[in-house]
Amino acid sequence: MEEPMCLIENSPDGELQLNQRALALLQSVRQPVVVVAIAGLYRTGKSYLLNRLAGKDRGGFSLGSTVQSHTKGIWMWCLPHPRRAGHTLVLLDTEGLGDVEKGDAKNDTWIFALAVLLSSTLVYNSMGTINQQAMDQLHYVTELTERIKVKAAGRGSRQDGEDSAEFVRFFPAFVWAVRDFTLQLELDGREITEDEYLENGLKLKPGSSRQAQLFNLPRECIRQFFPAWKCFVFVQPAGRRDLARLEELREDELEPEFRQQVTQFCRHVWETSKPKTIPGGHPLGRGTLGSTWLMGCWGPLAPLWPQGRELSGSLGQGMGHEAFPLQLRCPLSPQDKLDSKRAELCRRNEVASSDRCTAALMELSQELEERVCEGSYSVPGGYQRLLADQREMVEKYQLVPGKGIMAAEVLQEFLKSKETVAQAVLQTDQSLTDRQREIEAERARAEAAEREAQLSQEMQAKTEQLLQDQERSHQEHVRQLTAKMEEDRRQLLAEQQGALALKLQEQERVLREGFRGEAARLEQQMQNLRQEMNRPRRSGCVVC
Ligand SMILES: Nc1nc2c(ncn2[C@@H]2O[C@H](COP(=O)(O)OP(=O)(O)OP(=O)(O)O)[C@@H](O)[C@H]2O)c(=O)[nH]1
Ligand SMILES: [Mg+2]
């Protein structure tokens, strides 16, 4: 991918939309992907730092030099991984948070949430220091985890603390990049590392006052939810005048200390960022659809937000529920599983049929295409010859075995795509009078309409077949469930009879030993058991 491309568009009214071109590109990635996202306040050099991670001299994410926020939505750049052969590095540049002109904190939260869930490493960028203000900005993390927690809690009761274990499985490694850092890394007279600087910033306040809680919340989130954290500080990259044109500067015109810091930062990110995985530890890429990945990240958020739901729909077509990692808490019912499996099988069936039909048509139409290119039909009588050749091709296509359920639809599409060529040939055919041309054009239209009607009949038949299949599957499901319930009932009865026999033996024993009270207690238990066994069962009714 030569240049970055917009992955999620953010319209001025705050609507997020997925760019279908970017999605198609992601779907074509067959290698495992390592995803690095950057987020943080607007106008703090995020795009510039990400360009350094791309390891390219020129080009990349667009920078702005004015006070106005520049990057909008989420931009993506797929590159061969500089350190891992056979891996793709996906860089995600996000819209700056806290833009006063935009003033939409909710929209900011969604952008941040997506950056967190989509990435294997999240770089959080801030200017100057790690201070309370910078920590406060991280309320986005708190909000994100809160929202997912609220939703999850509604679906199944989880204990507090279990969430952090879940999140750690999905959250990326966290890297804090502090830009234009001018302070000494020293604490209480002792030199400290950058990581110790971050650790100090993440220290909790003792006590349970409201103030302490507010102070501790973002810190606790980072500590509990992100599996790893690291800090890098960077000095100002160049003199004040050059800051607005950093991109144009040669490497040796940048501050040497900054260059060194960037080198260390890049090395860390390249070497430690893991390939992005979906639940079960399956790596993305290698045939796992990019949309599955996106959907997996969007899934937990989508239902909380109307636009998210729409995007969910467009992304989720034909995909299984396993794409929703944080919803795994709510197990699917057997019927849901069955439906999802059937939908997946139908989709695969359609794809396979469509591929086979397209391949057959490509092969059968090859000669015809060549003749069109050579201009063989651009002669008097050419139109009739073209139609005859097309008819012959369609006849041969009808004889191709194993085309499957998409045969008519694919043929229709194919013939439709050839209509323009046929019309052009018709118009140039010198042997026809204007009247004849009109008649031919009319005939071609009628033929197309007839094909359309035929297709619509076939589609209807297909839908009916699908409904029948669904009904059959439902009946089968009911049958299996009824059989299972019968089996369970038999099993329970056998267990109860066994228990009754044991109690009877025990009663005889205690009576022999003279424990009348104990025998009476056992008698009561046995009566209860018999009542339980005689209670009528609602066999089969449950699934109706
Ligand atoms: N002071 C300073 N300026 C920088 C640094 N890195 C980049 N810049 C400059 O800051 C301006 C904004 O850089 P961007 O990379 O576009 O910043 P951004 O955070 O992506 O901005 P938004 O997309 O608007 O959120 C440009 O003029 C850069 O040349 C840095 O480390 N320090
Ligand atoms: Mg930017």
C-alpha cells in the first residue's frame, strides 16, 4: 500500500462510517497483521511519529501545521513489517482528541475505543509531561471499559474483577509517548528510567474519598486492563521555526537526541508488538477476513450506539457470532448456533457456486472477447454473428456440471455486463437499416426482460427452498430436543429409583439397629422422592 487510506470516516455531524475500499483491502491481506494505533490530544505530533514507525523516508500520514485539527476519523497504512518477515504492519492514525472546534467528547470516545480494540499496541501521545491533566484525558479508557462492563453486566452477571481478566485478553500493549519533554528524569534525587517515570505517574492515592477515587480510576484502568505498559520521552525534534515543516527536514537536520529516542521507540514497537489475534488466539490475516477483525472490535461497542449498530450490520453480513469477542460471555443458544452455522454454510455455498460459474463463463467467453477486441464483429452482419456466438456460449454454459445455486444469477450479471458491447456492435453494423436496428434493439431488450423474469422465478424458488430448509431444520431441532428431554427424563428416573432402593436398604438397616426416628426421617425422604417421580412431566412442550 503506497499511501495511507481512510478506514473510518468521521463526518462533521459525528457519524462514523467504514470506508468499503479500505475494508476490501484489509480482506485481501493474507498475512498475520501487527496493528499499531496512535491516539491522544489533537495537534501533538501523532501523525508525524506514526510516519516514523512506517520506516519510510517520505510520504505517509498527512500532517497539518496550523492550529486546526488535521487527521479526521481513522486512517490506515498497511506495510510489510520491517522486522517480521511474512507479517503486515498496519498503522492506524486517529483523529486528535479534545478538539475545541469539534467539542464532541462522545465522538472522541468512540474513536479512542476503536483505536484500543483494533490495535496490538496503542501509543498514547501527550505533550510535555505525564501530569494530572494528561491522566484526566485518559478518562476515555475509563469510559470505554465502563461501557463494555455495563453492557456485559446486563447480559450475564459477572463478578467485579473478572472484567479485568477479560479485557487483558483483548486490550493492546500500552505505550505512552511524551513529546517535547524538557525535564530531568530524576525522582527524590535519584535518576529514574522512563518506565519508572510512568509507574510513578500511575501510583494510586490511598483512601476512598471521592477525590481519591477520581484520581485513581484512570490509573487503575491502565494498570488492570492493559497487559503491558512502557514509556518513551522525546525532546523537541527541531528548533521552533522548523517545527511547522518537520516533514521537509533531512534526517541530519533533526535534533540528534530526538533521532536516538525515535530509533529506540521504533525498535521497541516493531520488536514487541504482537500479531493481532481474535478470541481463541487465532491470528488475523491468513484468510481471516479484515472485516472479522473490525467486526470483532466493533461488536462490543455497536449495540451501545445507533450508528454503530448500522455499521455492525453492514460489516456483519455472513459472519459468525465468534466475531464478537467481548460478547462471548453470553453463550449462544443451540438454535442460534444452528442458525449461524446454516447461514455460514449457505454463504460458503453461494461463494463457491459463484466462483465456479464465473470461472466457467470466463473460459467460455474468452474466444468471443478476443473477437470483440480484434473487431471481428465490426463488419456488416457482425451483430447477428455476435448474438449467435453468445447463444452458443450460453448453451455450452448450461451444460457445465456442478454450477450450483448461483448459476442463473451469475449468467444474468455476465450478460448484462456485455450489453454495452452488443449495443455498440449493433450501431456499427452497416448491413442493417435503421428500422432493423430498432427491431434488434427491441428484441435484445425483450430477451433481457425475459431473462430477468426467469431469474426472478428462480430466486423465488430459491427463497421457498430456503424457507423449507429452515422449517425442516427447525423440525429436526425440535425432534432432537424432544429426544434429549426424553433421555434426560429416563436418566433422572433411573437415578431416582436407584436412590429410592438405597434409602430403602438404609431404612431396613436403621430399623434393625433400633433407630426409629431415623427410619421415619428416611420414610419422609422416600415419600418426597416418590412424589417427585410421579409428578407429570411436560415432555416436549417446552420447545413448541
Ligand atoms: N513541537 C512539536 N511539534 C511537532 C512534533 N512532531 C510533529 N510536530 C509538528 O506539529 C504539527 C502537527 O503535527 P501532526 O503530526 O499533524 O499532529 P497530530 O497530532 O497528528 O494532529 P491532529 O491530526 O490534528 O490531531 C506539525 O506541524 C508537525 O511538524 C513534536 O515532537 N514536537
Ligand atoms: Mg494527525
